[in-house]
Amino acid sequence: MAKLKVFTFPDLVLKQVAKPIQRVEKSYFKLADDMLETMYAHPGVGLAANQVGILERILVLDTDYKLEDLPEGEELPPNAEVISGKIVSLQKPRILINPKIIHKEGSIIYCEGCLSVPEFQHDVKRSEKVIVQYQDINGLSKELSAEGLMAVCIQHEIDHLDGKLFVDRLSPLKKEMVKKKLIEARKLAEADEDEL
């Protein structure tokens, strides 16, 4: 597995619509593994291919995992990995290929964050329950019913595949403020790198 570069707002790749995957091939196993490692390392609960510069309709998510330090002398628990020096207790990592929401119900306001919009969170209105059709990593057609955080995460990641960020749901003024803040933070980070 390898950690991938996560693109951040306002990188243009985040505004592009990902293309459907015509055939699920073995290469997607490695991509999904790399995306999961990247997601856990940041840490996040979801990651869409657009965020790592790949314009294909695949996303990964795990809304149940736990991130903790490994106490000295203790063995790694089952169903866990060490990623970036932390124990990641994997619960239900999911890989959704060509996801499509076929049913929405209710509404929920959720304070969302995003690996592509670092250090910014905001309340976003989403559907409380969703049913999503998708293909799994073996190319099999599946349906998933989700509610709460899982439903929010699915909607957030599908937005990415459609070239939308959660900040696109904010007022134009607030969105512009976030954009300026992130551009300034990027300039400072690049200046620090140049000094090294």
C-alpha cells in the first residue's frame, strides 16, 4: 500500500466530474488499498478518487474505525494495522465503485470536514437516510442502506465524484473566505518548504 497525494481546494481536479468505471479490473484492488491507507493516515472517514487526482467513480469509506497509539509491549489487535505510527482498528472499510443514490429520506444538519478542505468545518444539510447502488471491488452489483454519519459520508463522497465540494453548498461570501484562507495557508506552507 502507498499513501497518495490529497489535492486541496481550489485545485481544479476537484471540480471535474469522475467518469464511470466500465470494467472492474485487478488494478482497482491496489487503488482501493492505497486510497484506504491515505484516508486512515490523514485521518478521515471517506475519500473519493478525485481527491487523489484520479477521475474515476470509486470511493472508500469507513465511518467506524478507531485510531489509537499502540501501548509499548502490546501486540497489535486483530483486524488492525499500523499506519503512520498509529493503530487503525479497521471496522468496515467499504469500497464503492460507480455509486448512485437511488433513494433519499429525511434531512440532517451535520458539521462536515474534508481532507481536501483542511482545517475547516461547517454545517451542511443532507438527507438523513440513503440507499445507494454500487459495484464492489469484485464488480458485483450491490445496494447499501445507510443513515446518520454513513449516509452523510456517502453523499459527501459522491459529491466529490460529481466535481462538488461541501464548501460549494455554502454562501458565495463564506466560500470565498475559505478559498482565500486556504490559498494563504498553501503559500505559507510552500514558503516553509522553500526555506528547508
